[in-house]
Amino acid sequence: MELCQWWRHIVVFLLHSWIPSCFAQTTPPVRSSPTPTPQTAERPETLKFRLSGFPRKHNEGRIEVFYKGEWGTICDDDFSLANAHVLCRQLGFVSATGWTHSAKYGKGTGKIWLDNVQCSGSERSVSVCKSRGWGNSDCTHDEDAGVICKDERLPGYVDSNVIEVQVDENRVEEVRLRPVFTIATKRMPVTEGVVEVKNKDGWAKICDNGWTPKNSRVVCGMMGFPHEKKVNKNFYKLYAERQKNHFLVHSVACLGTEVHLAACPLEFNKGNATESCPGGMPAVVSCVPGPLYAQSTAMKKKPKMQSTIRLKGGAKYGEGRVEVLKGSEWGTICDDRWNLLSASVVCRELGFGTAKEALTGARMGQGLGPIHMSEVQCTGHERSLWNCRFKNITAEDCKHSEDASVRCNVPYMGFEKTVRISGGRSRYEGRVEVLYTETNGTLRWGLICGEGWGTEEAMVVCRQLGLGYANHGLQETWYWDSSNVTEMVMSGVKCTGDEMSLSQCQHHRTVNCQKAAARFSAGVICSETASDLVLNAPLVQQTTYIEDRPLHMLYCAAEEDCLSKSAAGANWPYGHRRLLRFSSQIHNIGRADFRPKAGRHSWVWHACHGHYHSMDIFTHYDLMSANGTKVAEGHKASFCLEDSDCDEGVSKRYECANFGEQGITVGCWDLYRHDIDCQWIDITDVKPGNYILQVVINPNYEVAESDFTNNAMKCNCKYDGHRIWVHNCHIGDAFSEEAEKKFEKYPGQLNNQIS
């Protein structure tokens, strides 16, 4: 018998012996407050949680719970940090850092579902904590509780897409466009069709009477499209006459800025649904797809978009940190007052629909460089974010830990139906299988040849399946041999990493695979988060200098291949090598630690420097001519990865000493000072002239990152044979395309003054 059941029997026995004596009392005992009782555990799928209110960030707010078909709040009576821990975990965060009382985030509406909640902090759900019971409260909404969660997500937790709108009991949660033309039903994305809403009885139509372009704009935004267009209704009239139409809604009055049809004023039918729509014509909407979706799914390259706005660091199309171009430099947006209206302007400007989520607190990783905007306030009608009201800010006003992000509604393309992964221990890993059409039209799953398969190809698969980023692209999958699919149907796959699906990547026309056995097929391991490494460009500029180092001090460096090839023919130990030296400070600004791909068993011990190297190639140091020809290179091949220092509040986790774990923690950086071995480029054979200094981190994409475009840093460089001047150092994606083109054509310095 379990311990709790044993205690229950003891309590029942004591009550039976105690109750008769209670009845003998002339005055009943007085209780100052109701005693909370444990609640019967609800099935997890019956409860939903969300954060609401204003002003707040994504990881804080009024706590609301969805129970028995209705959203409600929790009273702050007896509330504690332990309660907040349980609720934050149910919201997908690892823990709580605080809680609030007295409706700090504003008063909620509807039910107050729970009161006098008392959790120990270890419960899996608030439903098993003590309380007065569901719906039993003596509070008002002036006492609504809030929570502040630690901004770290639970592994494997899928973000909720609940949009905070107040709707009545005729809840409209799902909307779709149902194409009527036969050809349109087979084409993706669906851009035109009859508007249908889902309710408890299934799918129903909306009456066309009084339907406006503003209504269409809202529907198109939900479907992932930036604009609506006029519909030719003649065909649909014929269609409507032949159908038995069920109309759920007979009037819609959107302003055009809403992110969901449920946020518009809706009038629902009562009684006979067909008679409430004279003429019986259903609402029809036609949408204009953005540039990415205007072409067929067979497109090979994404269209070039010249824009003053972009998204960075997102795992999927239509999500990421918002960055804007001011002058010739990209910068971020502070999340003060960031909301769905402003986020929707960003999404539409980029060719997507309305915003599904407006995220704060650098949820898509921290940006670099300037912060161009703060307190952005859009009405929702603007064509560009620059047309909205905003404040220019200084570095003291906002930090990159407050960078704003978005998740946009994007058109449904059905890409996830043409690829799958199988055999793994979880849905995030496995052997890659693609849906292949044989010459006779038969569909079957085949394997992909693992030769040449890498991180970029794996990135596409993980994105296609909605599983985030790729941790690894595997060329052998013998340990996942659980599938009955054994035939190779695709080989030579080569992706840039930006494609929406594998079908957009290059591959052999006919299968050509040297190792065609199933064990050598391609595999992936996906992850919801990824690291993002970036070099501190200003530090390179500040620390660059030339040193003539005697050969007798370079034996160790020569052993580790840190000198140019001509050093092998030098008159050792006499003479010297000329070294271009600088410091490298490599930050991890992503959302996951950067870990070497190779396990500890394969790390290489370098006795010369006294530590293990965990990566064969971590950075390239190159000196190039203005036309891109390499004139000298630093052979900084192997690296010892560790946390040299961290942001405030972040603890070091990795250290090379004593065969320790290697990596770079989120919010930390690995510093290689200018005065250590191999932190240089050997320029002994370089002639005076104008050059470009380039540093590339993780050049072979050996370890997955959320953004590879910021891995390269470039500087203008002038060498006169005795001295060197370095300036204009910047990350590869920090400037506009026009500024970058001018940089490549830079003629160099004429003197010591930077022109």
C-alpha cells in the first residue's frame, strides 16, 4: 500500500472517532479562512496557460488559465514563489524569478478560476496544488496574480500560439480558405477561396453581405499573405447556388489592423442559418502572396529582396529578431511597447501575413551594433516600420537583452509531407527519408545518400519539418537501422541552408552513391535552439600590430603549423618571421551553448601548448588583396574552447585545464590574446600594399549555428613594409549591400590618416 493511501486510512479512522465529540459541542468552531484542499488532477490537455496584460515582456504577465472552455485568472491570496515555479514550468519556462499581486499587469476579465493556491513548488501541475477549488473565490480582478519567469525555455517545449483576443462564447479559433477551382486545390499556397470558420459543429461559412476589403485584409494576414485583392464573384455565385450553405456568421466589421478574425466585431446567426443571409452568397477572399511564395514550389533560389528591414536568428521563415537599416548600418529595435500591431507591420513589409507573436527580451538571440528604434507605436496601416512613431535612443536607454522579435503568419505549403525522419530516439532525430515519385506515378519513401551531407542540408530538413535548427548532419546512420526503407533515391544533395525544402536544393539527376548501403544514408539531429558565434570587430581593430619574432622562439608554433609554408626553408634557428598579431574575442550570442562536434575521446593533445584541441578547424585568418586573392593566411586550425569571461549574471561552464569540458556558454566569450602562440598571420612574404584582413569563425559549418552570415569579419588594411594600419572592421552582415560593395573596391590609405 502506498504511503499516502496508508495515511488516508489513518485520517478516516481518526475522523470517525472524533466527529461524535464535535457534535456534542454547543458552539461550532470558528475558522478565519477556508482551508485549501488538494484538487483532483486535471488531464494535462484540458488546461492551457498564458501570460497577459500590459506593460510586460514575453516571460512575465498576468497568469491566465483555460479551464472548461473559458479563460480566467488566479487570485493573489496565499500566492507564493513556489506557485510561480509550477505555473512558469507549465508555460514552458524552467522556473520563476518572482511573482506579482494586486493586478500589476492590469485586471483580467471573466472567471477567477483559483484562489488560495498553495503549491510546494515541485508539482507537475497547478491542478494538484491545494486551493479552494475551481471557480470558488472571494476575490475581485483587482487581486489578479502575475508571474515573472526565468527567460530559459524547457527543452522540447513547443511555444504556444495563443493570440490574446477577447471573444464571446461563439469562439472563432480556426479560419481557412477553401479553394473551389479544381486546379487551385492542388496548388500551394492556397491564395483564394471561400472563407470558412470552425466551430463545435465543424466548418461553416460567413455571409457575404457587407463584406469589406478590410475583412479580407485580416483573413489574408492570418493566412500568411501581406495584401488582399478584388475577387471575381461571378463564378462563386454559380458555386453558391449549387451548395447547401451553412452560415455561422452574418456580419463582420474589421478595421483591417486586427491579427485575427476573432478580434473583429462578429454577429453570429441564431435559428435558421440559411435565411440570415439573403442571396446565400458566402464570403470569398483572394490574397496576394509575398515574393517568397509568389513562385511555384519548384523555385530553386529565393528572390532577392532589397529592404530596410530583416529578420535574424529564427529557425523558420517568418520569424526572427527584427533588424532595420539606418544609413548603411543594420541595428535592432528595443522591445519597449513592442506589440502585435507593430510586429504585423514588420511581417507584412517582409511579404508575410500578420504577426502571430510579438516577442521581447531577445527571444531570438541578441543582436550586435546599434539599437536604432525604441517605443515603436504603429497603427497597423503603415506600409513600413519607418512610418510608425518611434524614439531614437542611446546605449543607456536599452540593451541588446531587450531586442524585439516576431513570429509571422506564413502561408501553408505542405512541405512537411514530402520528408520524414525515422528510427531515432525522439522526433528530433533519425534517418532522412523523402517521398519519391516513380515513373509510373507511384509514391514511395527512399533514402538519401550520405556522401557530402552536412549541417546546411540538415538545416533545411529540420526547418521543413518545423523542428528548429540542425545540431548535426550525419553521413552514417547504422545505429538507426529500424526502417524498412532501404533504397537510395537521391544523392549529391547540396543546399545553401536557406531553402524551404530539400526539393529546392541541388542534387544529382540520377542517383550516384559510392556507399549505397542503408547504413550510409543521411541523418539529422534537430534542436529548438542553436548557438551563434560572432567576433568582436572593434577589438581586432584596436589590437592589431606587427612583430618580428625570432625563429628560435617559434619551434612550438611551427610544430602546430602556425607559420606560412616558406618558414620550412628558413635558416633555423637564425632569422625571424614577421607576424600580424591581433586579439580575437568570440562571443556566443545565440540561445544554446557552442560545443565541439567531436567527443572527448577524439580530442588531440598538443604537448607543445599543454592542452587538448577539440576542433580541427575553428577559425581562418586570411590577408587578401582587394580582388579577393589570398596573399597570406594564419593556420589557427585547432582550438581549445572555453569561457574566458561572461556577461553579468552568467556563470562560466567550460574550461580547457585538466581535460575539462570545452565550449562557449550563451552570454560568454572565448578570448585569444594577441600575445599567445598562433594568434597571428605570418606576413613575412607579403609586399607593401592595400589589403583586406578577414577572420572566419566555424568556416566549414562543422557546428550548427542559428546564423552563419555573421561568422566573417573584414577590415581594410594598409601595409607599407614597416607599419600596418587596420580600420573599418565589421561583421559580414553589419552593413548594407551598397556599403559592402564600396568596401570591396576600397583603394586603401594614402597616409596614416583614415580617409
